[in-house]
Amino acid sequence: MGLNLGTGTAEEAAALVEYCNVEKGTKWSELRRQHGIANPHNVKHWCMGNEMDGPWQIGHMSATEYGLKAADAVRQMRYIDPSLKLIACGSSGPFMPTYLEWDREVLEQCYDYVDGLSLHRYFGNNDRDSGSDTSKYLALNLSMERQIAETVAVCDLVRGRKRSPKKLWLSFDEWNVWYRTTRGDAVDGHWQEAPHLLEEIYNLEDALLVGGLVNSLLRNVDRVKLACLAQLVNVIAPIMTDGNGLFQQTIYYPYSWALQFAKGAVLNLLVESSTYEVSGLDSVGYVDAAASHDKTDGKVSLFILNRDLAKSHDVEVVWEDAAPARVIFASLLTGDDLKASNSFAAPKRIAPQPFAVPATSGGKSKFEVPARFYTVISMVAVN
């Protein structure tokens, strides 16, 4: 849950925790019960405001002022519920002139009190992000990883300065593709009721990038403990609805595969791939991969992106431990038209296709990945 720390107060933040998390017997818990909710909501993760570095925010303040206010609110909230996990607002994105310096100044004030730091990022195939260059666009998940590394470095810098035993984690609590529909519907303060707002329509190249972003988040789970796709229905969303039904946008599939198959621990992969050059980034591998292993059922899931727009690539997975015996699920997303999208009229124009993966033998799995391609392959050790 996000708090209002712009116009709101630390006392109001503590009152909201009491309303949400205390069972009964206090002023605000009894108000919740009067509202018909007998059991507490038990909200554990709270962000101390939203994008507080942004001049567009009502109640915007300096980093030092915000850090002190967040520290005060955290102390009051923990009196109500000591089990809370509390997240300070980091930079809204690398485009901010105060990027990273904001994070440092905030943490200098509240490092001892919070558990994590937030970061946000939206990507687009436009002049700001990639100059409408699809090859660069599909490499932007590596820019996400650079942002994660830079933010972690600031957290650890403040940790060192304070000689703190505590290591902060990150909450990537807004991420998605968003660059086409960026205007709201307010004119002179008059708002339309239930507007069609920020209804971004996603195409195949957007879905491929989202697959890469999923891979990047998986590779950084040692420090990124929360990651929230913004948002879920209609507004910059994987699911679109109207009065008659719904359809799944292209970005729905890589996101849903991560939710279904990325279980257990993330594996540390050594990926060797041919590369291409992208301005502003290091050499970019055509093949991008992440993997997870679930000890409870022995499942290994591979998530593979082929950024090559023209050629397929042969992939060889070398298993250093016991190799999985069989494939239980394999699906791919690809197509000839990178600009193709789904709609109510054509809801399955871009949709998953079965992927035939040969059995593993001799400790190796070999298969070919088509151009412009993202896949999930789930395998299990037992026949």
C-alpha cells in the first residue's frame, strides 16, 4: 500500500496502519469494524509516499525534508505494527536530474528505519529510450539492470557510511512499457467520469521487451524483493475489458509465464552468445536467458529471449547437476510483424504457440530459437 506523505502526516500514516492491521479495541480498528470489516487486512508492505522526488507531486519537498518525514512516519507506524516492511521512495527514474543523489540524501535520514527503497521505470520505442530502433529497444532490459545496480550501490554506500549491519532490498514497484498514451483527461479541473484513460495498445516487440524485463528482474532477486507491473487492467495493462468481455494484450503472456513458472530459487546462469552493438550500452547478446529451480517438485524453468530480428539461434543448455528428464510445458511468442497487436476484433493475433523441445541427453539440451522470440520451457527431473 502506498501512503500519502505529500499532504499527509506521519500521524495519519500510523492511523491507517491501525485501521488496516489492528484487530479491535482501538479508535481506528473499531472504525473499520463499523465499516463491516471484522478481520484486519494485515497489510505488511508499505511505501512511504509515491515518487516524492517529482515536482509533479502535490506536497513535493526536498530529499532531506522527505527523508526526515519518512523516518518519523516509520517510527510511528512500527509502534502500531512492528512486523511491517517499509519502503522509502527512491528516484522516479534515471531521467530525473536528481537521480541517485535523491536516493542518497533520503537514505542518510531514514536508512536505520526502513527495509527497502523503491524505484520506477517505463520503457518505450521512442526518441527518449531507443530512437525507434527495435534492436536497441529489445536491449533496454539491460538498462533496467544498470538502474538496479546503481541504486544498490547507493544503498550500500549509505550502509557503509552508517556502518550498519542491515542490507536494504529494492522494490521495483512500477515497471512496464508506456510511451504512446501519456495524457490524462482533465481540462481546467473538470474530470470525465469513468474515462478511457491511458489505454496503451501493446504489440509484439513490446511483449519481447517485457520478456527481457522479466529476465532482468529474475536475475536480480538477491536485491529486488518486490516488483509490480503497472498496471493490470485497461490502464497501461496486459488485460483490456469493455462491457462485453476482455482480451489479453501481447505483454500478458511473458508476465503470466513468470507468475506461473518462476518458482523457488533463481539459478545463476553463464550465458555465452554472439553479440551486437547498441549505443549507450555494452555489447548486447542476442540470446538473453534466466532460469528458476523449485526444490519442492524438481521443476526447472527456462526463460529465453532471442533479440535477433532476422535469424534463429541454436541453443545448447549444459546441465552441471542432474539434467531434467522431460519437458512438461513449452510455449513461445513470436511473429513476422513486430508491430502486430491484439484487439477485441482479433484477440489472438499474437498468442502463444507450442514449442517442441527435444529431450535432454548426455547432460545437454539442444534446440533452435526462432528470430524475434521469447519462450518459457518448464522441465522436471523425474520421468
